[in-house]
Amino acid sequence: KLETENKKLKTELQALQKTCKKLRDERDFAMDGEQRARMRASAIENDRDKIQRQFKIFRETKENELQSLLKTKRNLEGRLMKLES
């Protein structure tokens, strides 16, 4: 009777060890996926920051160009008014 019980317990132990290994493998796989997702998120964040900096520079350049054009326009309008007078 004890031998039968011992075999039964060994079988249960093997099943539990199998389940434990399966769960560990699933956990490791999930952690690897999480790490990859964090790396992708970091790369996307870096790209976004780079694009924002580039856009800021572009916007400032265009604003300066516009201001320059408006200044030139005012100067030309002033000259035209003097010529008309």
C-alpha cells in the first residue's frame, strides 16, 4: 500500500514539476516580450523627441523667414509711398 502511495506521489510530483517548468517558461517568454516592448517604446520616444526638435528648428526657421519677408515688404511699401509723394 505504501509503495502504491509512493508511486502516486511521485507521479503527482512529476506533473507538478512539469507544470512549474511550463509556468517558468511562460513567465520568461512574457518577460522577454516586455523587455522588447520597452526597448521599442524607448526607440519610438527617442524618434519622437528627435522629430519634435527638428520640427521646432524648422518652425523657427520659417518664422524667421516670414519676419524677414514682412520686414522687406514694409520697407518696399515705405519706398513706394515716398516715390508716390
